[in-house]
Amino acid sequence: MRILKKKSWELPDSAATSERDYINRRRFLKAVGLGSGALLGHSIANAATVGFPSPLNSAYKLEGLEPTPYDLVKGYNNFYEFTTDKGDVQELANQGWKTEPWEIEIKGHVDKPMKLDVNECITKVGGIEQRVYRMRCVEAWSMVIPWDGFQLSKLIDLVQPTDKAKYVKFTSFHDPKSAPGQKGGGIDWPYVEGLTIEEARNELTLLATGIFGKPIPNQNGAPIRLVVPWKYGFKGIKSISKIEFVTKQPLNTWQALQSREYGFYANVNPEVDHPRWSQASERIIGSGFFSSRKDTLMFNGYSEQVASLYKGLDLRRNF
Amino acid sequence: MNGIARFLKKKWVLYTLLLTPILYLLLPQARSETEFQADPAKYLLEYIGLSATILFVIALMITPLRKVFPKSPIIKAFAFHRRQIGVSVFIYALLHLLIYFAYTGSWSGFVKDWEKLFILSGIIALILLLVLAVTSNNRSVRALGGKRWKRIHRLVYAIMFLLIYHQATQEKTGYQETAKIFAPLLILQAYRIGLYGKRSLDQRSNDKS
């Protein structure tokens, strides 16, 4: 027969907290406002709220293209800071991660470096506007999204870069406590992206603070993210906390991870395949099982605005 | 234990178990997932592919598990169904290919990607699975002779490496998922090889004395 004998360090059962007291403790935390509601941030206002409703810029309304349903835009997200499961980002990014207040630091080769709150930043550049852009993911799917934001060039004009500024380096947030994906995943956090100064100054390059006329949901990169519609989606770094003007080409996160598959430019190009799949066509998100694909357009259909940036550049090598 | 084993030995129980991945898709929960609504073909492609891989791993774990637990009636029940499980791997893999066809949207798009090792590894694995599936009946064993039949069916190990490659390449950061799926199988197979090596060593020292 086996006899259970308590070790000297084991507590008697009578020392355990009773269920009644345990439940009272929960009620107490709730009463003082520390319950899950407060801790998980459900009641906290998130993202940047200045500038809404924003006027539509009719030069960018993509006539004839239906925007992707809002629920899919905010429910199907690549945001590895939280999880690699596109359908689960929405939940995980709204469990206490605070995107308001949010400070952005702008530094490097600029005459007027600054550190300011995102709402203040929106006011300084003169508010936001709405633009409808095509969005093409490197995974060969696409959406049409009405963004609210401002042209990056407006911010560049404010900080006045010097001649030494050849590239713009963007760095996202780093907070593994709120963003569980940052605890590992084989990625060197925080997420980094970069553009040439000419790309950053292009009329299409946007810093977005909203989608569908509302403040941008956390999972879409609150409170401020980059939108570069002629490049693959991963160039659109989310939740930016630092913008630096530098001389050397920044090493972006995906290039650092897999330089054979992802480069610095990442321009949408139907003629240059990904090593594992063709980039010649794309699946339209929300269009069903048998929906045929549509052909991918050079520079995602924005050749007119950006083709001149890459004159003389071998796009097959500089993918 | 014996009761569970007897239950597991029933044909309808086996077929229900093999159909669970598809039965799950009939639930409204599965189809309300955003990933399903965003791109159902991609969702099904990955889901059915993963089901095939997991069934493959289960099928290949049965024999080494019998070596580890020679007396377990439950494992014996699984061993009893081993060939059917193997055939179901082929059926899921074929389904995966058909969905891939729908996913690419056209014949030209479908064929174009075959040159990519990622796609090619899957197609070769499927062809080999077809060979095993059509020779999985007793008639084939008799026609081919036990020895030759066994030699042909050792192709499962080639399929295993193709599947590891196929699964690992579709991961974007690291290989954690592939490692999780295949680790139990690889550990069991290593144990089996170790056991086999030890036996042949023992035999050799016996021969000497």
C-alpha cells in the first residue's frame, strides 16, 4: 500500500485560499478598475483620432473597383508581431496593446528632428485625406482599401532632410509583453522597412492613420503605418515609432530573413516570380472559391506615377 | 483497454475517424473563420494538405509503435487498419491537388508552377502515393510476391522526405511547425533503426561465439 506523507515544505490544504475569497479578490479588482476590461484595453480609445471624417481625394478613387469588405480588411492580417495566423491577429492585437498615446521620433540627417505625438503630427501636416489604393501582398492576393492619411512628402518637408539623406528607415514598435509574436518566431524584432528618399517623396507614398473613414484598427497597424501601393504589402510597415533619414540602404526585416525571396525594392512585378510561386496573377480577397484570378499589373497599376524612379535599374536582380 | 481496442477495430469507427477533417468543415464555425471567407481556396488547400500530412505521420508511426508497445491492443487495432489509413492519405493528397488546381485558377497557371521545387516535391510525392495506393490490396501482394511488394512500399520513406521538404518550404519563418508535425515520427523511426542495429550487432557477436 502506498501512503501519502506530506513533505515538510508542503502546505496543509487549510492554508489554500478558499474559492469564496478568490472570487472576492476578482470582484475587488474589477471594482477598482483593474479587471480584465481595463487591463485588456477594451474601453480605451485606440489609434490616432484627429482629422476624421477626412475628405476624399478624387485623384485617387480607383473608379470601377469595389473596396474589399471592411470585415475582411480588418480580419485578415499579416502582423507577425502578434501571430502568423492571419485570422487571429484581430483578437490578439486588441488585448491590451495600447496604440494611444503614441510617440514618433524623426531623426538622422534632417535639419529639424522631432519627437511628437501622432495626433500632433497629423495637425502639423495639415490633416488627413482619403485615398483608395490597390494593395497586393507578396503571397499573391490582393485587396482594395480606402485609406485615410497624409502624403509622407508633407512630413519630409517639415523635417527638412540634408543632402546626406539618401534613404528613409522606418522602425516599428517593440513590446513583447503586448505583442506575443515578438517573443520569438525567428525574427529579429522590431520590424524594419526602408525606402529611397525619392520613393518616400513620391506622391503615392502615404502614412495612413485610418481605413474606411475610421481610425485604423490595431491589427491594421495603428496608429500610423506606411502605404506604398506599387510595392508588395510587407513594405507597408505597421505601427511606426521611428523614422530615420540615413545614407546607407537599410536592411529590411524580410530581406534579413530570406534575402533569396525578398529584396529591398519589392516592387509589384508580374514578370519576376517568387521562388515558390508565380507573381503573374493574384487572388482577390473575398471573391469566393471559384473566382478566377486577375492578372497582376506592373507596379500594381501605378507605372505612370513610379516607373521613372527605376529607369536603368535591373528589376529582375533588384526585386 | 480491450473494449476501446475492439471499438477501434470496427470499420465504421475507422471511416468516421478518417472523415473527421472533412466533417469539421461542415460545421458553421469552420466556414465563419475569416481566413475561409477571405480566400476559401487557400484555406482549404492548406487545411486538406495538413490533414494529409498528419494522417501520413500517423500511418508511419504504427509499425515503430508496435515495436515499442508490443502488447498494446489499441496499437494493434491501428495496425489492423494501417493500409486503409495509407489509402486515405492518398485521397486527401489528391483532394489537395484538385483544390490547388482551383486555387491557381487555370490550366496554364497550374502547370506553370511545376518547375518550382516546392510544387514539384508535392507532385512527386502524390505520384508515389498513387503507386502505393493502387498496390495496397491483397491481390497486389500476391501478384508481386511479398518481398517485392515490401520493397516497393519502402517508397513511403522517399515520400516522407518529400513531405518534410514540401511542408517546411511553405513555412515562412523557421521550421517550427514542420518540426512539431514530424518530430514524433522521426524519433520513433530513429528508435526503430537503433533497435534494428542493436539486433544485428547481437546477432554478429552470437555468430562469432
